[in-house]
Amino acid sequence: MKKMTVLISTLALVLSMSVTGFAADTIKLGVAGPHSGDLAPYGIPAMKAAQLVVKQINAKGGILGKQVELLIQDDQCKPEIATNTATKLVTDGAHVVLGHICSGATKAALGIYKDAKIPVMSPSATNPPLTQSGDYPNFFRTIASDDMQAKMAVEFAINKLGVKKVAVLHDKGDYGKGFADFAKKYLDESGKVEVVLFEGVTPGAMDYSSIVQKVRKNKAEALVFGGYHPEASKLVSQMSRKRLKTIFISDDGVKDDSFLKVAGDAANGSYVTGPRDLSSIPLNSAATAEFKAEYGAEPGAFFQEGYSAALALLTAIEKAGSTDYDAVTKVLRSEYVETPVGKIKFDSKGDAEGVGFSVYKVENGAFTELK
Amino acid sequence: MAENKHKLLEVKGLTMDFGGLRAVDSVTLEVHEGDIAALIGPNGAGKTTFFNCITGIYDPTKGDILLHPKGLKTRRLNGLKPNKVTEMGLARTFQNIRLFPDMTVLENVMIGRHCRTKSGIFRAVVRGKRVREEERQIVESSYQLLEKVGLADFANEFSKNLPYGAQRRLEIARAMATDPFLLLLDEPAAGMNPQETADLEQLICKISAEEQIAILLIEHDMKLVMNISDPIYVMEYGKKIAEGNPQEIKDNPKVIEAYLGEETDA
Amino acid sequence: MEYFLELFFGGLTRGSIYALIALGYTMVYGIIQLINFAHGEIYMIGAFVALIVAGVCTIYGLSGVSILILAGIIAVIYACAYGYTLEKVAYRPLRGAPRLSPLISAIGMSIFLQNYVLLAQTSDFLPFPRLIPDFLFMEPVAHIIGSPELVILITTFITMILLTLLIKKTKVGKAMRATQQDMNMARLVGVNVDRIISLTFVIGSALAAIGGVLVASYIGQVNFYIGFLAGVKAFTAAVLGGIGSIPGAVLGGLILGWAESFAAGYISSDYEDVFTFGLLVLILILRPAGLLGKSHKQKV
Amino acid sequence: MIQNLKQSLIVSVWFVFLTFPLMVVRVNTMDQVVIWRWMNMVWVAIGSFILSYLWRYMLARQQVRKKVADEGVEIRSRTQLLLEDMSFRYKAMGIILLAALVFPLVFDTYQSTIMISALIYVVLGLGLNISVGLAGLLDLGYVAFFGVGAYSYALLNHHFDLGFWITLPIGGILGCLFGIVLGFPILRLRGDYLAIVTLGFGMIFKVVMENWDGLSFGPSGIANIDKPSFFGMDLSLANSTIYIYYIMIALVIFTILVTNRLKNSRIGRAWIAMREDEIACVAMGIDIARTKLSAYALGAFWAGMVGVLFASKTTFINPASFTFMESAIILSIVVLGGMGSILGVIIGAFFLILLPEYMRAFSEYRMLAFGAAMVLMMIFRPQGIISNLRQTYEYKGSKDKINNG
């Protein structure tokens, strides 16, 4: 025990010193998100985006004459680990933080950043209360919130598709259920549509045949699903197996190439919402090209948003002329910045003005934006 | 047979069925105060099942098990949980030793004191004077029991490290720690060498004489049984086929027949 | 009525897969009284190997049902190899140890295998090629029971008949039953108990792998985590039917499949897993030995 | 020699075969590419060759030990002898306590946060140790009680503004009550069934918390939970971390004290006896049902209590924190540390929680290593890192008494 303590404390000492050791004059950009475990695919692209941005800026001589240093921390998307990660970033002296990726982890960590007066910008945490509750003045995001997305999906279903009976399903998760709740709310409020089914499916369950049959029995014309692509592909595959023609509408978590590949033909004719098509923005194609040159692969989920967040944060520091909390947040709220997700500025609550969603239709195994 | 000694245990027409198999078939048996009674019979005669019925491990199909503690009213044991039976004053040992291997010898005996002590969780945490006193008493009486069976020197050894004969004696000490007035021993001499068996014989007699504990034992060692037991009950195929004192049993043709080919030297 | 039938066949399909996996649990438990917690991972590995074989074949230009059969066979071979190794590494050294030890070892093995596949492959869901064709003659009833379901039911049925024949008619089967009844006795009459135990693991693993391949081609996706829930459910099925009893495992699997299907269909799928475990607790309280299990008295 | 070589070669070839599809081939069925990773095959071959030697050596050593033990000779390692030395124990405890007290003053906030996490797991491990280590009841849903504690604080705080200190015992008691309620149906179950039913309970807890919006706010969880208050003062992050750290130290000491006393009490002995042999235990007049329930409920008590602290530390909880994996981690702490051994469990918790935290680079391999360690530990060192110290009792003078009397 004693030996152990000595060992651990020495180890801790060495580590803490090695990090805080060269507290030379750099601007520290913290990056937090899942970088290991099963949710890593959602966190790594944003991390790589930050690396690319920082590399570029440093090559140009940094900001305010200082080099930018990255502090990367893995939170595995778990709230309890996220608090540790946040503390780590705070103690290591991060000036601004890009993260976290999951809404739950973000909520857990935000209080810590708030106390330390550090602006935080998430590329992916879409949970509405993060901005709308007003609890977190230090929070910003480069992605629109779930309720906007749900509203868009619902309006599309009502106005464009003209459906009268809708089934709403979700994956019982933080993100999926949040989306589904809002979708149901807007559907009910519209008064034109009847929600015939509102239920959660179990992720990892062997099959969804009962729930698919239930959708059929309730004669739903459209199925709005809140969740991620593995469940969505399972659902659409089973619907096609069961010869069910209900229109499938889902969210950004499903707008992923995996959905197209895994569900195959069954995905055709589905609708998903997602950030509007950005390929026309020059900065966007540049960022993508940069990624391809560096890693030789397509950037994954939240790469653009991560890239934008890193750019927005660092630009704000440059414009503010310091890393002072008030100055930086003021710039973020007042001045537009060019990013891969468009020219954006943040409103008083921290949501980005200028980012928005579009509805995509799956046609011939590809997402096509509906204008 | 009819004596004036107080009758402690009375089993009437005990029957135990397992599915279609009748393991014990209307066996009647009595144990009186001061007795060292024995239950013998070939392997598979249903002796251990009979024990298990009395001690509450099995719920017998038919029959009555009546306990007449001295000075208290009669209790019917059928269907009682084993721990209740032990609380009534009836303790047992097992045919294939069932000690608590990763506990010390002393702790094994201390477990026996459990049902005679009563400090609960809260008291154990606070560890007040009363609990400390109770603990002291448990240790003291357990230690004395170990001395009685000659294991005091091993008190702090793990019971799994004891030699075989000593484990058997420890089981007896553990059973005695529950303050029984009737002790059921299931083949206490099994696997013992002649010297150990002789020691055991002494121990049993000592317990019977000094502690006023009546004993009912299952045993295959005929020499031991004939030396110390009276009365002796004989079972075969679940039925009681004979009872009596050693001489009567030795002369009983049915018993001789039952044992022919099995333990003729007995 | 049609809705009922739809749910009935959905439950039957799911239940037959549960039954296939549950058989492995029950056979192993019958012989060495161990919950082989890693059994679900064998199912997952079976599915994964099939995916790899099928994937490689498709990429190199092969196609059709022949791939499914080839992938199935290789998956079964590999699952057997894993099952065999699993027993040898994680359970055999623990024979005779306290009961908790092999159980913990099994849990450890389950975590290990899951993460082994995660690290060696990926955490993504991978698409499993659609290898079961849509039969034309099934088209009129496809919304109730489609071709993949039909293939699953037929395969399961045949597998179970083969298993029954193996256990009832062959010498090996007799040896297995003897070992299950009394290991020491079996050893005395000349049964190589070690080999029988290995064989039990191998057969159980083969069944799990068949289940894995069927599910993967039915659902169309595979990931490292599919074994956990499937394993837990199948084990629940085995306990439900009476662990150690082979017909019990099949019955338990089907009952569980139907229970989940009808509960989701008529009540709500929100609490799907609650129904499953509620049913388990209920049955264990009413019949601790399970539906078809023998409540054998503990030997004292 | 040749024999060994041959054996290891066979093992090596076997594992190359076994791992071939998963380690060597990597199909991306999405982009239709196959990657052949032949180097992995070489690593597997070399690795399994070496490991098979190690494996044989360890097994042989195990055999020798067993033989010696069978002959009645007891092997007691140096650590064990050292630990039995009371004066050493007191000195060591003093040093550790001192180190624990100055820790947050010497190290930064982050280190304290990590230490709090490790201490939370110490309490969880000690709690689970009661049911698994002492009473032998394998509980795979232990995290549910942790969740009960965390949710009781989160909800009471959210709805009624109850403070940390009032809720701390409430959380413990609620955990305990849940333990009793869930304990009833399992009383009749044998060990293996217990495992699956408790696992089920753990999953049921999570599903209910996900779906019962009215109670738990569903999967989006509860945010802005109050940190423990310090005489009504608002503490900065660093200070409140130090404050929670000291609360946690006090809680750990309290836990150690209580579990240690329980272990060496009449109840504790009954738990151990029940673990060792249920039939013999009941034949000694011990009420099995009551003993099981008490072990289960007391184990749950600690989880409930530390759950409150967990919620106050993270200030946000959702059902995703209470998964089976969490139960598995707590179980491996108990198993690796040494079932039944309080010191062992403490070391196990530090080891399993701090190591991956400081070796972030290897955090991917964390669960892989946990799994492997559980298996290896069971095979080669079932008593854990620190085996359970036996309680010895001194009783002097009885001989005199008997001689006199």
C-alpha cells in the first residue's frame, strides 16, 4: 500500500510537472470528446479538425504572436469522466475548449468551465437546454439544436409529404429521445396530424419486427425516428422485409454513410435532416481536401462543425486581442466569422446564427438535399 | 427397552419419497436421555436421508418427528427449517465433512455459537460493551470446546489444513457449540485409523457422560457401535428391520442376512 | 388476427435464435454447472467471422447463396475453435475450484473477447451482405413471414433435429448424457470426460455460430457488442426452460421470443427488457428449477 | 525441452489460426476494401509462443503450491506476515492517512478529482465486497444501487432543494431498502441464478430510468445538481474539489471502519460461513434468508451513499452512467483486489481506476486488460492481490481455569 502510494504520487508528480512544466506563452486550445471506446467515431474527426486548424495557424505564425497548443482529452462520452477531463483541461490552463461531443458529457463538464471562465464550443452537442436554459453563458455551438431539427422534420412531413398519421419512435437515448419528444410536440401542436404511436426501441435488440408490425397496424403514413444510424438501418431493413411502405424520416444521427451502406436499397426513399449542404462553401471544400491530404480518407461525423468551432474560437481570441473570457465571448457574440459551415455569429444564448438544417432524401444510395 | 428415562426424540412412521423412490419407509425410532443410540445398515439403506429429514434439510412425506425437550413442551419438527431445528437443541455433523475451510478452527466453532447469541448489525458497528462481552464469551466457550476435543493448539489454523481425524472432531465441537441436548453424528469414524477411532470412542463417551448430551450416530464401524451404543437400530432398503441392544442385534438373523456379503467381519 | 400472426411469427423467429444460443448454455451447464458467460461472444465471433468471409468473397467478386454457406461453415469452424480454446484456457484450470471462480473467469472472458474484437476490428456497425434471396413463393405472405425468417426457422429446425439425433442415438451422445448424470461414474466406465466437456463446448459454439450467421444475414449488420444482449437473453431463456434441460432451452427460447414480441406488440416496447427479466424473476420464484428443469435435491 | 518447444509451437500455430480472420483480415464492407495485416500474424505467433511458456511455468508453480498446501504446510508470503505485524500496520496506516490528508494541498485540482473518482470506487468495491467477497453472493447489478443513490440526491435536490448532507444518509437508506426489496425474490435462488437475476435488475434499473420521464427526466438526465455546501458558502472549483475530496476521505474511513467491524462480528462470520458452505451454515442454526438479505442490503447501502456523492461531484447524471460495464468494473476491483479482503479491495480500486487514468494512451486497452486480468487472477491467484487476513483470537488462561475448576 505504502509502496503503491509512493509510486502513484511520484507518477502523478512527474506527469503533472511534465504538463504544467512548460507553461510558456502559448494559447491553449482544449479538445475534449470520445477518442476511445465505441463512440470514438463521433469524437475523433473533431479532434483531427482541431489539429488541422492549429497546424495551419501555427504555420502562419500563430495568434497574437503566440503559438497555439492543443490539449487533447478523452471523455469517452461519459459524464463522470467528462468532469475529470474538464478539470484536467482547467488545471492545465486551457483558454478555450472545443467540445464536448455528447450532450450528457457536455452538461456535466460545463459547470466546471463556467467556474473557470472558459468559453466552450461544441461541434455536436445538440441538446436544446444547453443554450436555451440560460444556465451556461460560456457555451456555444456550431450545430443547430435538436428542436430546430425536429421542427424542420415535422414541417416537412406535414407540408411537403402531407401525411396525417405519424408514428414517432426513438432509441431511448439522450439524443434520440430528445428529438422524438420535440417531434411529437410539434406534431401535436400542428393540429393537422395524429401521432399514432410514440415508443422507444431497444438498441441492440435482436430485431424490430414487432415494432414494425405495430407501425403497420396503426396505419402510420410516416415514421419519425430519433436516434442513430445502426438502429435506423435495422428499422428500414425490417420495414422493407415486411413490405411496409411507411415513409421513414429521421435526424442528423442517421445522416451518415453507414446508414446508406448498411441499409442498402431499403434506405432509398427515406428522408433525413442534417446540416445544410456545405459543399458550395469554399472553406468547406478546402478543409475536406486538407483532411484527405493528411489522412487519406473521408472526414467523419462533425468534422466540419469541429473545424468551424476551432476556427471560430481562435479567430475570436485574435480579434479580442487576448484570451480574456469577457472579451472573447463578446467577439463571439458580435462578429461574424467565415467557417466551413458558413459565415456565422453566435446569439446571446450561444446558438450559431447562420447554421441550419436541410432535409435530405435518400436516392440511389446517396443523400440529396431538397431545397 | 422400556425404561424410565426421559424420551427426547420420537420418530413415528417416518417416510420420505423422492419422486417414485421411497428412500425411508415408515421408520419409528426413539432416543432417550443419556442414550448413545446408533443407526446402522448397509450403504444406501436411507440412514443419511433419515438424518436429513430429522434435521430439516428434507421435508418428510409422512410421519411425525417429535422433540420432547426436558421441561418444555413437545415440538413437531416436520417442515421446520434446519436452523430452527438446530435452535430447538438438535445438532448434527455430516457424513462428508462440511467445515468452513477458509475459516480458522476457532471461527468454525464460533459459528456454532451464532444461534445462542444475538448482537445485530447496528450493535456490531457500534461495538459497545455488551457486544464486546458477548464476543469474549463466544471466544471463551469456543476455546473450551476446542480443548475438550483436543484441538486448542490449532485454534488459529485454517480448518482446511487440519488432518482428517481432527476435522471430524472439529465438526463435533462445532455442533456442540450450538448447545444441543441431542447430537446426531453421521459416520463420525469414517476414514479414521484404529487409533483415531479409539480416541473418538472416548470422546463420544465423554460427551455423553459429562455434557448430558444424548447421541444418535450413524456408523459403519461395528466395533465402535457395539462398544458404546444402546439401543441400536438397523435399516435396510429404507425400512427398519431390527432394534435392540448390541447382543440382540448380533443375534438377529435378519441383520446377519442384511450384512452378508457386505461386512461379514462385523 | 393478422396482427397476431405477424407478432407470432416475429416471436417465433426471434425465439428460435434464442433457443439456438440457449442450447449452448444449457449443455455446458448440464455438464459442468457453469454459466458460460462468454457464450454470447462466441455467437458474436461467429457472426463476425462470417461477415469477414462473406466480405472478402464479395470483394473478390463471388456472390450468391454459396457465399452464405461458405461463410456459415467457416464461421462454425471458427466458433468451435474459439469455444474449445475458451474451455481449455479459462475453465479447465478451474475445475474443482470454488463455484464463484469459473463464473468470474467467464465474465472476464466475455469482456476480453468483446474488446478483442473491438480492437482487432472496429466499433462500427458493419453491413452484412444480404445473402438470403427473396423467394417468389413467399411474396404473398412476406409481410407476415418473409424468406429470411423461413430460412431461419428451417435451419433451426434441422439443426435441432440433428442435435437430438446426436444426443439420443450416437455413442458420443450417450457419453455426454452419462457425464451429465454423474461425471465420476462416467469416468469409471471409461468415458473420457475431458474430451466430452470439450465436445460440449464445441457443439454449443457451433449452434451459437449458426445463430449468429442467421441473425447477421437477417438483420444485415454486425458489431462487437451484439453478443452481450443476445447472450443475456439466451441465458434467460435457458433458465426459463430449466437450465440443463435441452428441450427446456428450446421451450424457454420460444417463450421468451413470444413474450417479447407480444409484449412489444400489445403493450409497449419501452419496457422490453423489463418484461424479459420480470418474466425470469417470476418463473424463478414460482418454479426455481425452471419450466422443464428437474428440481433435484441437493446431496448432503 | 523438445517437448516444451513442440507444445509451444503447436499453441503458437493454433493461435495464429484462431486469430487469423479477426486480427489479420480487416474488411470494410462499406467501402469494399480488404486490408491484410500480416504483421499482426507475426505478433500473435511470437506472443502466443512466449505466453505458452509463461502459462506452463505458472501452472507448474501453482501445482507445487497446491501440493505443499495439501501437506498441511501453509505458505505465507512476506507481505502477509508484514501485514499481520500490528506495529507495522499502525505505522503504515498513519503514513497513508497523512499522505491522504496533504494530497490535495500538494497536488492540483485535477489530481484531486481523479483521486475522488478512485475513492468512490473504493467505497463501491468495499460495498460489493460485503455481498460478493464475504457472503459469496455474486451481484452483477450492483450499479443499480449506485444509481438509486445518485438519483435520490439528484431528484431530492431538484424538487425539494434538499442538501447534500441530509441526502447522504437518505441515499444510503434508499439503497439499502432497494437491496431488501430486490433481495426477497432472490433468496431462494442458487448462486448462478442469482448472477443472472441481479444482472437483470441492473438492466431494469437503467431501462426504467430511461423511460419513466416523469420521475427521472429520461435519458437527458438531470443537470445542475448542487455540490456539497460548506456552511452556505459558494466555493470555487478548486476549493469545492478539495472539500469533496475530504468528504470522500472521511466516507472511505467510515466505510473501512464499519465494514471491518462487520466482518469481524457475529454477522460477518455468518456471512463467511454462508459463503463457505450453505448447508453446514444452516445446520449451525443460522437463518440463511436473513443473513443473505443483510449482506445484500448492507452492500447496497454503501453504493447508495456513495451514489449521492457521485451525483454531487459530477453535478449531472443520466442513465448512461449506470451500465453493466460499471458493475463489471466494480466486480473486477473486488476480484483483483482479493475477495473478502478490505485492504485488497482498496488497492484494487486504486490500481484499476488510477492506472488507466494516468496511462491515457493505453485507455483503449483498459477493458481488454480487465477481462484478461479477471481470468488470470482466478486461475493463478484466486485470493487476489492481497489475500484475506484471517482474524485471530487470543484466549489466554482458559487452561488454568479448567485446571482450577
